[in-house]
Amino acid sequence: SLDQAVDQLAYIAKPRELKSIKSAETREERLAKFSAFWEKRDPTPRTPRNERMEEYYYRIDYAEQNFASADPGWLSVRGQTFIKFGEPDRIERSSLGSSGRNLFEEWTYEATGKRFLFFDAEGNGNFKIQKPILSTQKRIR
């Protein structure tokens, strides 16, 4: 839905941009503001496709399909990391005990030198981040 697509802009939009889109009085006005948001970020504005928007919502969908647990995948810490930074260059998984569950995941992004460590204490897929995301985040813009 449009409202959900707008909510999912949380990782890319500035707070004032989100507020502007969400404050639209009609669905048509909200859609126009949403479209304008993406038009500004279109790397090839003379083509019918907006590759940046497609990549962003591909990442949202991937997060939904692969990182959902108690929360929707796009709201999970692994989903958030995937949406912001894309597919990691390397994922290392470790488990403790005899359950064989993946309780630790370390994601490495070689080009930026970023590493994230995720931990699933209960073994239910609800990962928490152990190594905080750095404030020098590269976002899709």
C-alpha cells in the first residue's frame, strides 16, 4: 500500500521529507509527493524506470522474505542493515550448543570496511545487533 511504502522510506528519507509526504491531506497529494521524492533520486530520469527506487524496494522485499521474525523483516536489525547497505560481501554464521541454530552472524562489507555482528539469543530468528551500526552510514540517496 502507499502508506506502507511511505513508512518504508524511513531509512532513506530525511525527517522533513517524511513529514511532508505523510501530512498530505489526500491520497492523490500523498502519491504526488511520494513520486516527486523518487523522481529527485532517479539516476536516469529520461528512462521509464527508476533504478534507485527499484533497488530500494527490492531490498525491502528481500528483508521481508528473509529476516521477518517477531517484527516485519524490513524493521528487523538485519533487514535494516540489508536495506541500508545491500548484500554483504561475506556472511559468517556460528551456532552454540547442539541445536544447530545460527545464533551468530557476522556481515562484512569489504569496500567500506563495515562489519556487523548479529546475535539470536533465543534461537527463534529474532536477531539483535551486537556491534552497533556506525554513524557514517552510506545510504541509497
